[in-house]
Amino acid sequence: MKLKEETTEKLQYHFPEGFWWGSSASATQTEGAADIDGKGKNIWDHWYEIEPNRFFNAVGPQDTSQFYYKYKEDIKLMKEIGHNSFRLSISWSRMFPKGKGEVNKKAVDFYNSVIDEMVETGIEPFVNLYHFDMPMALQDIGGWENRDTVDAFEGYAATCFQLFGDRVAKWFTHNEPIVPVEGGYLYNFHYPNIVDFKKAVQVGYHTILSSAKAIKKYRDMNMDGKIGIILNLTPSYPRSQNPADLKASKIADAFFNRSFLDPSVKGEFPSDLVAILKTEGFMPAMAAGDLDIIQQNTVDLLGINYYQPRRVKAKEHARNPDAPFLPELYFDHYEMPGRKMNVHRGWEIYEKGIYDILMNVKENYGNIECFISENGMGVEGEERFRDENGMIQDDYRIEFISEHLKWVHKAISEGSNVWGYHLWTFMDNWSWSNAYKNRYGFVSVNLEKDAERTVKKSGHWFKKVANMNGF
Ligand code: BGP
């Protein structure tokens, strides 16, 4: 007891009792076993089949970190490095090979076993339902473009609540729902890989509706837990305080943050965004009663993924009437001189951004209960940092995490209702186009040696932080 008090006193950054320490991951990126035990194809399996060279070194989603086979070992390792919680996703196409219909018993056995193992080990499961992995059978009818997919999602969600809800008390409908919109319909990095703003808006709208409907279902079923959504928030910073730059930055914020944050937390769409959609003729098809469902079924809990800010300036060139519509018709990106970069991923590192998001949530979103559900640093060629004892000396990751945690701590001291920090990610895993190029984990994975795991220096460091509840 005395030791604990002494240790606590020495901590400069002490976090509240009950803070969630852990990491996050997704099914497609970790499980492997993409075509066995009855799993149906999802868009990633399909895309890899038709265009393997799109993926770094042509490594596909079946060659991921083999969590399907090694989850017991992994969960034990999570505990060893201080996790009290871990976010995973359920693979929709493993549960429902055709997206709907009959549930796959082997998938149910697998997720039951994973959840049981976590609970027995003392790691709280945070379970997300959709992490970019549309079942191919539903993509064939348009995926999120088609309203039938909303109903299929509601059915899939209800099945998961019913089967696993006795042990899972934290649910999430979607991870980063804007990413499939951006990647699939605007900027060419997700399937179906087209540029069509009208469809993009419809996809976004259906995703939001599906989230509200799943939340309604959860509450109608009287489930005993909380349900939320995970959003990637990119604070929008103007180049200057000139009205034109400020306006551009506010519009970027509407497109990329408030578009999903407002309906999820406040139950309404941002009026400035709606005005643009109306002017440009991009309002989505809606059915009577939808807006009430969205309004009445907001989240209990908000997961915040933070990687980088968005720097914005006013548009400098006239609009080209022949160019396809993109949000960038309303603003330009600004490469701020001297900004700190993660050169491997090409993303800016701006630690204070995490604090700005938390303060915005506190001040403008009713200080809703939230946590950092992803934050992390992908680095290429980490093997060069492996020492003679076999440990990767990833001091840069320790610095990255601690610098962000300092800002989270400051937000807490100023009243933010933030309850946890989950790193992206537990172990190196497969990324949507970069495959295994950039490594993010606390634990390295050797793809040449049966996906052998070794804890990196950051994992050992995190264990101390989590066990002391600070640093
Ligand atoms: C987030 C996703 C994760 C993960 C992470 C890192 O947007 O939720 O699935 O991939 O980003 O990004 P990347 O893998 O593209 O480097």
C-alpha cells in the first residue's frame, strides 16, 4: 500500500481510477482464416482477388496476423502488457456469409470463445460491428448505397447483441464511418473505388441511419450496457485568422467531422453542410421517419480516433466546372511550414490536436463520455531497431504515446469526460492498402515465422503506465 502511494505521488501524469488502458484492432486486419469455417467473402477478399497488386507487396487479407488461431496467446499477452480492455470487431461476413440469412455457427463459436477468454483474463471486450468490411453479397447489391443493407445491418447487430450481449457491455456500431465514404466514393482507396459525390452522400446517410437503427434495437432489446460509435476526428485549423481561411476551415470541419459527429451525438445534421448539399443538388434519398430515428437514437459513448489534424486555407483557384465534385471545391489543403511529420505514413503529428478535440466535445457535445479509441504511429522497417535480445527498441512510439497522453491528461484536468486510451494497435497487422508496410503494434509479428509475436519496448513501457495508472 505504502509503495503504491509513494509511486502515485511521483507520477507527473496520474489518470483517474478505472481509466481504460488497451489497444484496438479489427477483424479483417488481424484474423486471417479469410476463407475457412464458412466465412463469406467481403469486399477486401474480393478486391485482393481481382487486384492483388494494389496491396503492398501483394499481401492480402488472408495473410494477416492469424488472430483466428492465436487469440488465446494474444489475449494472455494483452494482459501481460497491462491491458484492462481491448477493442475488436466482429466480421460481418464470418457471422453471415451472405450478409443476412442464417448465422454461421462456427463464427458464433469463435467469437464466443474470444469473448470468454477475454472476460476470464480480465480484459473488458469493446466490440465494434462494422470496420470497413462489407460482405461481398451485399456489395453486389450496392452495399451502403442500397437501403436494404441498412436492414441487413440491423439484423446482424441484433444477432450479435443477443448472442454476446451477456458478456459485452460496450458496443460500437461503426468504426470511422466516413472512411468508406471517402475511400470508396471520393478518393480511391477502398472498394468500389469510384468517384461519385452523390453516391458518397447516400452511403454516408445510410451508414448514419444504420447506426441509429442498431442503437434503437439495442435499447428495445433492453441490453445491459452502453452503445456508441467510433469516429476519426481531424481538427480543422485555418492557415490564418482571415475570414476566408476561417470560413474554409469551418466548411472542412462540416464535411469531415460534424457530418458524422452531429447526427451521432446530437441527432441532427449540421445546417451549413445541409445547405451545401441542397445548393449542389446532393441531398440523399430519405424515408419518412428516418430523421426521427436518428434524432432519438444518439450514442451513449463516443470513441475518438485521432491521427492527424487538417490544415486548411481558402481556395486560391476558380472552380473547374468539369471536375467531379469533391469537398475540396470549398477549401484547399495547407501544408504548414515546419509541421512535424510521420514520414512513413505521410501524416502530420500534432499532439495538441487530441486536446482540442476533447475540449470541443466537452464544450459543444454535452461532454459526452468518450475515450481515445485509436491513436498510433505506423513505422516502416522496424526490424532495424531490433536489439541483440530480440526486442524492437521503438522509443519513438513511446514518445508519440506519452506526448499525446500528456494532452489527454490536461483535458481531464479541465473537465473532459474522457475515460481511456487505446493504441492502434495491439500487434502489427494488415492495413487496407499498405498491408504490412507500416507497423503500429506494441507487439511485432514475424510473417516469415508463423506470425511469431514479440513484445516491443513500447509494450513493456505501456505495462508500467497502465499498472501505475500514469507515468
Ligand atoms: C484507421 C483505421 C484502422 C487502421 C489505422 C491506421 O483509420 O481505423 O483500421 O488501419 O487507421 O491506418 P493505416 O492502416 O492506413 O496506416
